[in-house]
Amino acid sequence: MIPRIKSVTVSENYHLHVIFDDGKDCMYDMNEDIRTLEGYSALKEIPGLFDLVQLDESRTCVFWNDYIDLPSDIIYEYARISKGQ
């Protein structure tokens, strides 16, 4: 089953704070994606773009524009648990 995101917010240094429906509360570091994935460098190059993160209607993907998105299963697998969890 694809994990569904309850909420996503921007955090410092290109991190996303993500809470899933099952209660998993985690931080996903976007720095490697920005450095290695085609097109993702725009998240640093275009002022304010990173702050515009949105959650799609299915709650299984976050996105910034038509070209930059991130599936919830990747976040779920690779994010680190937030402190206090």
C-alpha cells in the first residue's frame, strides 16, 4: 500500500517535515535530490520555489511544479524519524 501524507511543511536547509496517516513523523533531506536529480536544482536556484511545496489530491506525492515531484513512498522509506518520536 502506498503511504498517504497527512501534512508536509518546509524546514531549514532544504528539509521537509512530513507526517503520514499512520503517525510516522519524519524529516526528509532534499539536498541529495537537488544535487543529483535532473531539474531539482531549481529548488535552490529559483528564490522561494522550495517554500511552495504542495501535496497532491491523492496525498501520495509532494510537488513544486509540473517538473519536480517526490512520491510519498520514497519519503517514507528514506526520511529520518523526527526527534521525540
